[in-house]
Amino acid sequence: MLTWLQNPPKTLLPLPSLTPNPSPPFPMCSISPKPTKTSLKSLHIPTHPTPTTTDTGLKFREKILYLQALKINPTKVLELNPHLRSATLDTIKTVETCLASMGIERSAIGRILDMHPQLLTSDPYIDLYPIFDFLLNDVVIPFNDIRKSIIRCPRILVCSVEDQLKPTFEFLKEFGFVGPNRITSQTTVLLVSSVELTLKPKVDYMLTLGFKRNDVVNMVLRSPGLLTFSIDKNFRPKVEYFLKEMNGDLGELKKFPQYFSFSLEGKIKPRHRLLVEHGFSLSLSEMLKVSDGEFNARLIEMRLRLLEDKQL
């Protein structure tokens, strides 16, 4: 077993046994050594004890109430995870206990399980603790930051360590996410991305714009979110507007790659058009980093200064 699993942190709570509670014994009763068929019938002792319909319904109701207490939509999760119907309540509770042992609050646990219902019937020791072990020992995320990693990217809990997380982690390290730029709780979201389908195509796209590889590396390390943006919905329309409407220079994007994190329709276009309307220009960082109030105040200040200059 993995070293961390053999000696888990003291903060981990023990998981309840996954073994269902044994059926309670029959009540003791006095019968003759050789009971007749009549006496057996009168005692009403079932030869094959099975849960009654009422017991089954009650247990199912308990699961529904448990899910509702976590603010999970029972209808949705039962549809997405049919195995939940046959799972015992104790088995389901082990998942909450596992997540709570990593410092995740109950309210956050409910949101995570509602987003990924398959986790409700997972085996913590097979499906979840290996992921925590990878984050702690391979990525070297501090134990107290594991909670932040999971809350920022719950999807990591449904990823395969061997098939998904490790290959992506190796790619990111080779790309430059090491030392002061290593993966942290803020950038673990990158680990759920496919190297071949997501990361490489975005790097290749930036190279086609005319950036050198070192430029792309520096841009991504300064703004890791670049690797999470869509090429068609983010990069292309923003690059087109920057080059055609703003007459921008790629050198400015190298200096301020955060440009791609701002809304094109909500911030970039409106602010640029206001500047053009009044005959002003600002660098990308000056135009976008400030709040709406600060931007408007700066615009008014520039207009007043222009009037003063004209009066001189």
C-alpha cells in the first residue's frame, strides 16, 4: 500500500465498516424438544427471514432524507447513479467521512456529491484516498490546502490517477510548472485537462499566432488560466478583436496575457469603444485591471486634462 495510506494524517477520521450490520437474532422462546408442525406455526418463526416491504421502504426513505440534509437533489442523483438505490446508507456515509477527513465542510461536500453523484457509491480506499495520496506526495500539496484543491476542482475526484492525473502532471512539469511555478491548490484544476485534447492544442494555437515557445511558456506561467480557455470561444474572438479593432501588437499580449481572462462583450469592447470615442488610448493592463468606477474616474480625468490643454 502507499506510504501515506499506511500512516494517514492524524486528522483523518476512521471510516465506518462497509460490512452491513448482521440481522438481529430471533427472539428467544420456549418450545418443546420435538415441536410439532402446529407448534411451529403458532410461534410464527420464519424459515427464511427477509426484510419486509416496510423495512425496505424505510431504509430508502432514510437515504433520501440523508441526501436532502446534504442539499443534494435525490431525483437527479438517483437518475445519474442507479446503484445508489441498492447501496446501504452506511456505505454512502463513508464517502462523507472520507471527504470530511480532508477538512472539507459538510456544505461543500453536498455540492461536490450533487455535481458528481457517482462518488456516492464509490469506495474511499480504492477511489478517493489514492487521489489524496497523489496530491500530497506527488504534487506535494500541503495537507491543509487539499481542501482548497478539491473545492476549486471537484472533478479531480472522478479522475484516474494513472490514466489522467499523472500524465498531465508530468507534461506540466516539463512545460515549466516547477520550483516557484509548481502546481498549487490554485492550479490543480490544470491536472484534469487532457494533454493531447486540451493542453497541447492551446499551446500550438498560441504558437501559430507568432509567439515563440519561450513566450508561450512565460505567458502561461504568468496566467495559468490560459490553458483552461476555449480556443473557439475565447482565444480566436479576442485575438481577432485585439488585432483588427484595437490595432494591437502581439508584444502587448506577451506583457499582459491576462487579457484573455476578461469578458470580450462585458469589459473589453465597452471600455475600448469609450476610449476610441474620446480619442484616448491606454495599455491593456491600464484599460482592464481597474474596476468600472476607477476606469470611469480615469476617463473623466483624461477628458478634463484634455480640456485644460485646449484652453492653454
